[in-house]
Amino acid sequence: MTTLRVFSLILPCVFLLKALSLHAQQVVVDDEGIEEVTQRCISTRRIRRIRIVDDKNILFYLTATHIYHNQLRNECHGLKRYGTFSYNSNDGLFCDGDGIGGMTMDAWDDVRPNVNCWLGLHRKITKEEANEMRRRALNAPPPEAKPLPMPPPLVIGTEETPPEPEP
């Protein structure tokens, strides 16, 4: 009898949680009169191709010609350089707030995942917008090197001390 009572309490909760998660997956964002459809989660099974635009932007090409742009919450160093990332998904979804890892090179020249990058919302874009985003990333100038200033050579090692006399 108690098994039936527990089952009758748990079953409605499961349905409620499932309904809430489905509702949370599609959010309409109104930004100054411009409506755009965003997805909180996309299924990894629907992803046909992933294009890394730069260290902060990823394009997900889904089946049925849908393209979603994800602007990461923070810059993910090594993402563009290595052209790959790592992730761990037990539920088969890429969701807003999920951690992904860009690749970094350690002191022994080993490339390792660096999990400190967080996905944002997935914004649906057109093929033209995706092509323009990729074109701009290709034409972007490389980052400018900013070397540290060196002290003048006279300051380092110019003072000579006479050798100490031997006893």
C-alpha cells in the first residue's frame, strides 16, 4: 500500500518537472522591440556541425537547416587556436550555463582541456548572418603584441665589486 502511495506522489512531480523543462527550453527575448527566438538548450543529437568563430562565439548547425549562435559568457582562451573544445553531457543537451573546455598547452607541451568557459543562450540566426560572422572573424587583425618595457642596460650588472683579497 505504501508503494502505491509513494508512486502516486512521485508521478505528478515527474510530469511537472518535465513540463517545466520543456517550457524553459524556448524563451522569447524582447530587446528594444526586436524579437528573437533563443533556446536555453539544444540536443547534441540534432547537431550536424559546430563552427568555432573565435574565443567567444560558436555556431551550431542543426539538422533541418537551423543555425544557432552561442556567445559564451566569458572568453575561452585556446578555443579558436585549437579549433576544438571538450564537454561532458549526461543528458545529451548543450544548455545555458553548461561548462565547456577550451584547450590549453601546459609546460610539457601537452594540450589539455581547460574547463572554465560557460555557454550562453543559443540564438537562432540565418545562414547569411552566420556567413558574415565567420567572414568578419577571418578578416579580424591578429592581436597586437605588447612587450614589457625593459630596464636600461646600465641598471643591471654594471656595479662591479673588487675581488676579496685572499688571506
